[in-house]
Amino acid sequence: MYTAKDIKQILYFYSPNCNQCKESTKSLKILDNKFNVKYIDGDKNPKISRKYNIDFYPIAILLDKENNILDALTGARYIQIIVNQLKEE
């Protein structure tokens, strides 16, 4: 398990046409001041999407200080759960 202190960066992959993505984007904005959140339009950045094996949206990838993947959260529900957890830490 990891804590907020373990997270260096959050890579958030979305598509502008995805309703769940719009919901998740609003949720993640809460963490902008606490974490380095990168918002990546997967449709416009297929190369980086392939690097992380992204096949659907939304997905948030949590990276540690060495850029290792701590977790990959798929879907608005799971992203909201982690947002709630991290904003409290």
C-alpha cells in the first residue's frame, strides 16, 4: 500500500468526448495544489498512451519518485475514491 507521501506524480489520461472523464477531471483538480497532476488527452497523445498501455479512459496512473507505477485507477468511481483518500492525507 502507498500513502500520499509516496506519490511524485499523477498521470491522468482522458478523452474530451468521455462523460466519465469530465467528472474525473473535476475531481482531480482538487489535487492540483498537492500533487504534480499531468492531464493527458489520450486522443492527441497516442505515443504516451501506448507507453502506459492505455486502451480506455479515464485512467489515473500514480507514479513514485523513481517513476514506478504505484497504482492505475480506471473509471470515474475509482478515481473519485483515491481523490477522497489523498485530499485527506
